[in-house]
Amino acid sequence: MKICILTGAGISAESGIKTFRDTDGRWNEYDVTDVATPEGFYKNPKLVLDFYNHRRKEVADARPNKAHYALAALQHNENFDVTLITQNVDDLHEKAGSKKVLHMHGSLHESICRKCGDITTANEVMQTHDICDDCYHSALRPNIVWFGEFPYHMEVIDDALRSCDIFVAIGTSGTVYPAAGFVKTAKKKARAHTVEINLHPSDNKYMFTETMSGVATEMVPAFVEKLLSGEYDYLKSC
Ligand code: OAD
């Protein structure tokens, strides 16, 4: 069975990583244009680097939760062909043992050179004068996809969406495109069964055929259990 899973900040919330748009979310503390746009970086690179340095430290101390582990176990089950897409820039899926994760919004643990495009492991604390190992220019930035930039892995993701039996969105508010449009592609192009797992209904909740409301650490293992027990076997494509 082919399953396409999209995760958002809500899956890491119980690992102590803040979401963006909940009442205590990051976008209540920071202006998104200051820290998550190329313009913000040109205006105040130190502020932006400090924002991501802080998040990198937070993630280094964080541990995966039951939801991350349940998805990793599903990926390792040979009866399921799982494409795991995340909007998260943390590495909690990998820490839980997920073998392949499509980080469409980049990674906190990588830097990219604005001059030559070289992607490498980010310093724990990135500084404005850091130098690219490849072209020796002082042009490094976090390898994070900012607003107005094109997400990673879109071709692979589109193929997976168009051929999946089940599409699942976990812990995402459905406000940021293109990720918010994945449910529509899976539904229209693959006639997939669509499941939303979320604490609060997302902006595109009407696109989902099934909703599981609650925290990820309870709902995701419950969903995986339903899959393993064969509850969705009738959806299997040939
Ligand atoms: P949001 O902060 O927009 O949404 C988080 C979602 O998680 C909400 O729907 C919450 O109800 C839900 N949630 C919170 N706690 C939860 C829990 N314990 N269990 C299950 N669900 C929970 O985060 P995203 O949708 O991931 O992009 O945000 C998308 C993008 O916007 C991010 O990748 C980031 C941000 O700006 C960039 O920075 C480029």
C-alpha cells in the first residue's frame, strides 16, 4: 500500500519544539518577514542567524516522541511503501529511525552558500563571517526554504502524491503552500483516502475524508495501528 505522509510543526510539539501559529507559536514572538525571508536576511543577517542558531540548539536537546517512532516503524514495514514528507527543519524523524525523509523546507543542520550553492553541515553556531569551504566566500546562510523561495524535492513529492492510496497530514495548519495543496493533488489525481491528524482542524479540513483529532503522540500510533491491523486494506491499489 502506498502512503504519503506530510508532517508539520505539530508532530514535534510534544518534543518541546514550538509550532508557528498556535497561541504560543514562534510567529507571535517574531515577525516572519524579519527571520524567514531573503529580504529579512539581507536587512539583518545576525538576527536571522541568531534565530536559527537558537532553534538548532533547541533541536539538539530534543528527543523524538511516540509519533515520530510510530512513523519510523511504519516506514520499516515491508507491506507499506511510505513517502515521508516534512515541513519541519528539525531532525526528529531521523532520530526516531526514519530512513528517508523529504525535508521540503530544508534543514536546520545544513548551510548553503549564496555564492556557489554548496550545501554542507551547518556550524552549531553560524556567524555572519563564516566562510564557504568550497568557494571561500563569506556567503553562508541556513539551508532553510524561506517565504518566496521554491521548496525542495517537489518532483518526487508530486509523483508520490499522484500515486498514493492514502494521504495523511499530521500537525500542520494547512496555511502554507505548496504543502497545503498536497491533499487536493492526492485526492484529485490519485483518488486517495485522505486523513487529517491534528490538535485543531486545519484551514483545509474540508478536503479530508477522515479526521483524527487529538495530540500526535496518541493519534499517530493509533492510526499506524489501524494500518497494521488491515483496516485500510480495501484501499490497496493493484
Ligand atoms: P503551524 O504552526 O502553522 O501549525 C501547527 C499545527 O499543529 C496546528 O494545526 C496545531 O493545531 C497542530 N498541533 C499543535 N500541537 C499539536 C500536537 N501536540 N499534536 C498534533 N497537532 C498539534 O505549523 P506548520 O503547519 O508546520 O515554514 O507550518 C507550516 C510552515 O509555516 C512551516 O514549515 C514554517 C512556517 O512558517 C517556514 O519557516 C518556511
